[in-house]
Amino acid sequence: MSAPMAGTPEGGGDWGNPGAAWSIIGLLLGGLLAWGGIGYWLDRLFGFRALFLPIGVVLGAVGGTWLVIIRYARNRK
């Protein structure tokens, strides 16, 4: 008898789905790019060299991670 393959109902679930992996990557990169871009724009607007960019990148990383947790980890109950 063989072991269940990832992506089949018996094994892996969403984690075996390449679409879910790309969605996670997209959420993380989207958060980084969006909030990093907002931070970059605020730096240029207010004349700072690198004040809001790092803040925006951290907020984007935290927000993207939170969205991944909400979308994928809570559905695994």
C-alpha cells in the first residue's frame, strides 16, 4: 500500500496545492511591495532618507504574514 500523495484528500490538503503556494508568495510580496512603496513615497514627500521605508517594509511583512495565517492556518482546524 502506498502513502497518500500531497494534494490528495487523504494527504497534504491545501499545502500540496501549487496555487496555494503561489497565493502565499503573492500575499507576502504584495504586502512588502505595497507598504514598502508607501514608506518610500512618504520618505520622498517629507524629505527623509530612510525613515518610513523600513517601517513600511516591516508593516508589509507583518501584514502579509497575518493574511497568510488568516487564510490558510485557520482553515486547517
